[in-house]
Amino acid sequence: MTASPGTDRPAPPLGLPDVARLQRRTSWVLIAGQILGGLGVPISIALAPVLATEISGTEALSGLASTAAVIGTALVSLPLAALMTARGRRPGLVLAYAIGAVGAGLVVLAATIRNFPLLLLGMAAFGAASSANLQARFAAADLAAPDRRARAISVVVWASTLGAVLGPNLSAPASRSFAGTAIPETAGPFVWAAVVFLLTGTLIGVLLRPDPLLTARALAAPAEQTREGRSLRAGFAAVKASPRARLALVTVAVSHTVMVSIMVMTPMDLGHHGAGLELIGLVISIHIAGMFAFSPLMGWLADRLGRLSVIGLAAGLLSVAALLAGTAGAGHGRSALGLFLLGLGWSAGMVSGSALLTDSVPQPARAAVQGLSDLTMNAAAGVGGAAAGLVMSQAGYGWLNAVGAALLLPMAALALFTARRHPVAAKGVSD
């Protein structure tokens, strides 16, 4: 069934052509939201460590601002999943973007009065917008056919490319736009981010109708429409019962943690080797292009070769990235290549892991499990980001990359174990 015009309530059953048409409409709305929302989130990547250093007066605390954003993303994941489970994707996404806009405003206030705890609070709320961007990939999979699920996810991930690449490069002009005002230049881009998040939330609220999750639920078999199967407890039980779901959780958590831990400290390392704000923005843009621009390729590979094959590819790409970035020194070109591969490995892990997770649990429990996935990966990345600043200050950027590479070993081992124990599931879309 679909929803009646202007509501999210189930209406008469859709024919298969109608479902396909609704899936295309849903994808276009999510793509537009990702392009717009993608302009705001990367600002925190480029400037949060710099802003934290300015306010706190010490580089040792520079990683805490980005870490606060990651923790904020994690903290809203389960409440967001609970809201989506009860009322659909649209209310959850709109609320998350609104919280992100409030967070951006708090960051601006914190920079103006030079209050470090308020900065961390603002960055935590800012992370809710990142949670919305992440959850949008699952909304794209709600109505997708199983053999095209990874591609549906990857197209929405890809849609972040334009905003994400432009975002860091807009940091410098956005900063200069507040020159001579009471707002510090390094906080200026967060004003832009607040406006962007409000616009994105409005777009989703108006156009994401009928709700894809509620529609998919209405189309499910009667046995899958029980309320008991939609609870967070049912989500935990579904993961516990499925080895493939556990592998998917490990994949997205490790891929995201390695990427975040290395990426948040790269601007500081580049600055130590003479890079200015424009060059730092360029390197981060190249990294983000690796994250998003090639995600349709990763989705196609995951659908054609299998989820586990692309998980293995993710482990390889992330390992090479850590090697290149960790040994780059003053070689900015080598740093850029390492960061590009870091993004590419993240894309492979995120797309294949998200598709495998969706494949591996019953439809009623998917929203809860997807929220658990985002909680797990962002909590792990939050710890990694906090530790990254300490490792950077005590041992250096090279050792940080070595630790990141070591984290990939359990993920690769679990993927090999799953492929060996479940040889049939390791092939095709069913893995």
C-alpha cells in the first residue's frame, strides 16, 4: 500500500509499476536533500579542529570538537530510529536537521564568547545533521528491490558529492564574509550551515511524501507487520541472530572509525608541513570526493560481486590509504592520494555494510537495526577521534595511521570467517 495524499497513512495497494515510480520519486527527493545538506556538514570537518585549538589554546584538545560531533551523531541514532519506527522516515529526518541547525548556532555563540564546553555542546547537536545524512541512505533502500538495494543506497551516498566537495572549499570565503563583525571568521561558516540545515529539513518535510518506510511496511507480508517486531529490543535480537548482520555492524563501525580518526587530524598534520587553509580545504575535498563520488561503483560491485567481496576491497583500500598518508610527511600530493583512498575505502565499507545489514534482518526490525548501526559506528568513531588527538600530540601522525591500519585486521578476519562458514551467502545479493 501507499499513503494517501498529504498523509502517511496506508492507502490501497500499489501495483509494482507504482512502487517503482514511488522509489524513483523518493530517490530524487533524498538526492536533493543530500546535495543541500552536504554543503553544511563538511564545514565541521575542515574547521572544527582549528576552532577548538583557538578557543582551548592547546592542540591536544583539537580533536574533541570533531569527536563531539561524532558522539552527537551517535547519541541521536537510537532516538531517531525509535521515532522513524513509530512515525516514518520524514519526521526523523526533519527533526535531525533542526537539531543540527541549533547546534550550528551554539557553535557560533561559543566562538564569539570563547567558551569551550559550549563549543562541544554545539558540535554534539551539529552532529544530528550528519545523522540525518546517514539515515537517508537507508530511506533509499526501503522500497528498493533486493538485487538493486546496494545501488539505491550508493546513489544517495553519491548525491552528497557536490555539497561535500564544495563545502570545505567554501570555508575560506564563508569565513571572510564575517570579517569585521562580532562573529570570529572561523565560526562564520557555521552560520551558513544553520541556514542550509533549515532549508534541507523544509525540503524533506514538504516533499518526502508518502513516507518510504511506512509504505514499505504496508507492502510487507501480514506476518511482518506486527508491532512487536519493530521495537529496539527486536532490533537487537535480529542482530544477535544473524552472523551477517554482525559482520555488517563491524564493517561500518571499523570503516568509519578508521576514516574519522585519520581524517580529523589530517588538517593539523598538513598545517605542520606548511599547508594553508586553501590547500587543506583542497585535500579534504579530494578526500570527500573519494567518499562519495564513486559510491555508485561500489553499489554496483556489491550487487554484482556480493557484499563480502566489497568488504574485502574496503579493508585493502583503507590499509593502503593509511600507509600513504602516514608516510607522506611534507609530500602534499602523497597526502592527497592517501586521503582520496581513505574516502574510497570508506565508501566501499559503508555501501556494502549498509546493504548487507538491510539484507540480513526482517523488514519490521530494519529501522531499529539501522539506528543501532549508526549508534555503533559513531560511538566507535567518537572514541577514535578523541584518541586521535592524543596519539597525534604524543606519537605523531604516522603512528596514528599505523593504529588505524591495525583496526582493520579484525574486520578482515571476520569477513573471511563469514565467507568460509557461509559460502552460499557470500555470493550474490543475499550476502
